[in-house]
Amino acid sequence: MLTGIWLLVALLVAIVLMIVLISKFKVHPFISILLVSILLGLFVLPIKDIPGTVAAGFGATMQGIGIVIILGALIGFIVEKTGAALTIADSVVKVVGKKNPELSMMIMGWIVSIPVFCDSGFIILDPIRKSLSKITKKSSVGMAVALSLGLYASHVFIPPTPGPIAAAANVGLADNLLLVMGIGALVSIFALVPSYFFALYIGKKVKVEVDEEEDVNPNAAQEAFDQLKASYGKLPNAWLSFAPIIVPILALSLGTFANILGWTTNNPIFAFIGHPIIALSLGLIFGVILLHVTGKLNKFYEITNENLKVVGPILFITAAGGVLGRVISAAGVVDYVKGNADVLKVLGILFPFMIAAILKIAQGSSTVAIVTTSAMMGLITDPASMMTALGFTTPIAAALVVMAIGAGAMTVSHANDSYFWVVTNMSGMTPEQGYKTQTLGTLVSGLGSIVGILLLSIFFL
């Protein structure tokens, strides 16, 4: 077995191998992470301990977060399929106004992507962007960037999106999702503000064909938007549309405050309602109500089945990440780091940010970068974890680490990221224009986020 500095060398080689398998040889992340975990185990663990370590890491991760990821994603699918996302977007436009179309697009993207994947969110909201661009005669590119970065901010920072949920579980905050949501909402402001000004700036610099068109008929644009809404059939009202998102947050808040006030000792009902599984189940109930109101209840089975097909790979990647984290913990890597942690402690919260950014740039998937990095960091309750070695041992510290990982996982989106192609193709941009807008925009957003996280760490760490 390897010891000392060779443990870190083995870990570095394992990470490089994982990146090469995923990005160059197109091996599925689940297989890549699992294979690398086993290979790393052969060098750093007694061979008899490897099967048990693999099974323990896989099982513990699935037990802690599997149901929560499934429920959160299912709520998002229902919000998407019922047209509730359109109602939410319409509500934002009415509140913010058509005079600030970039801001409207960014806010509606930020809200919609809390339950809905950013790729799907962009596809759903893009017709609204096109319509609003024609009506207001504002830059189509600027609005596309604003929408894209608004979606991205909540996608990497705020549960119940699968990445942040998995990261919360991996660092020991599975039962404290409200904290992650709150910190995620706060940190996303540091991403959104510079992203908004970047969208305004780049919209003046980069033009696509639709921006060059003259005498666009606003009525035709409004008619196209009305046809889009009609294609969903009966749309839910604003209250029902927001309910599947708001109700779980209220339930989690009730559980948290009841625990602070000591109510849970004699009234276990508060702890029950505030548990993430139950809170999201309540959100799902309102999702079912959405299906009933919109006449799509007969599609519940189909939507659930589609959701499981999409979430399945994420669950397995998350579980494989748990295996990698367990191998790292069992290998004694952290003991060596503790004894030589001066350099890493100087980096502090930048360490998980840089690891996630390297993984993101190399293989393209934000979710894989978030899951893998958070698994490497380990639990705040585990004395053998990287979190403990670096001094991140409190819930607020763990939440900021999740945010730093999310910031890294959005830095940057380029040609190996499916989201890059969704945004550029649907916006009518060339790949070169995509690098100037989407890639540079995610860099601005990621750097803005980590600056905000560093500021918060001064006060909370």
C-alpha cells in the first residue's frame, strides 16, 4: 500500500485518469468514477477491504439522498410539463416589466431552474425570449445570455436541483437543505449581478441574424407567444405554479425553526414535516394538483417514468462519487493532508472551487463536477475527511464549500458541455459567438460567485 506523499500522487493520477476516461474516451461518468475508485483502492487499501469499502460508499450515498433527488427532479418535470414554468415566467414579466427584458429573462430563468434542469429551462423559456426580444426590440443575444446565466445560477447553487442536493448529502447536510437553499440564494446574487451587466454589454457587441431584421411585427411576436401557451392546453394560475417550489421551502423552514425553538422534542410532527423527504413529498402533492388542474393527471405515470430515466444516471453518478469519497477517506489521504495542510489551508475555500472548475472544464458536466468534488471533500462529521482536514467542520462552513463547488462547476461552459450547444444553437449563434457569450459569461458568473463566497467566508468561517 502507498503511504505519505505517494497517496496524493495516486489521488492525482486517479483524477487525471477519470477525466481522460470521461472526456477523451467517452466512458460514462458512473463507470469512470467507479473504475477509478477501485483502481485507487488497489494501491491504497488492503485488497480484502476494497469490496466492503465500495459497497459502503455506494449504499450510504443512495440511502442518504436517493429519494430526495428523485422527488426534487419529479417536481421539476411536472412544473415543466404542465406549463407552470410558462406561468411563472409570465408572472415575472408582469412584475419586472417589459422595459427591462434582460432582467426579466434572468429572474425568470433563476426561478424556473430551481426545480427544472437548466437545459430544459432554456428550451421552455426560449420562445418567451424570442417574443420579448421582438416586442421590445432589445438585443436577442443579450437576453439569451441573461436567461442562460439566470438558469445556471440556481442550477448549481439551489436545491432541489440534483447537483446541489447531492453535494449537500456528500458533505453532511442532507438534513439541512434549508441552509443550503438559503446560502445558495444569497450566493447566486453574486453570480447574477455581474452576469446581468455582462449580458447588457455583450448584447451590444454580438449580433445574430434576428437582431439585424427590420420592421419586426410586435403583434406577430405576441401571437407566437400566445400559440406557445395554447400548445400546453389549460395553464395553471400563478399560485398553483409556484406552490410545488414554495411549499417544500415552507415545510423545511417550519422544521428548522421548530427545532431551534425546541418544539420538536414534544411535537415530532414538526420534525416530520421538516424532513427533506417529507417536505419534497408535500411539493409533489401540489405537483399532482397541477396535473389535475391542467387535465394531465393521466400522464402522471408517463412523466414519472421519464423522470426516472433522466435522474437514474445522476443517482448512479452520485453513488459512484460516494464510493470515491469512501476510498479516499479509508486510504488515509486525509491523515497525510492534516500533517501537511499548510498549503491547502492557505487556499481554503478556493481548494474545492479549483477542483470543481478543473473537472468542469475537462469533462463538461456541472453535475459530475459537483458530485465528484463534494464526494472527495467528504462529511463534516467524518474525522478522516478532507472537510475535517481543511477545518470545514460546521454546517455553515459545509454550505459554503457546497457553494464553492457550485461556483467551480459553472466555470466555464464550452464545447464539451451540452448546455453550451443548447444556448448557442437556440439563440442562432455560431460556436465562435458562443465562446464570446456563453463561455465568457459563465466565467464572469463563476468568478463573481467565488468572490462573494470569499467575502461570506470572512464573516462565517
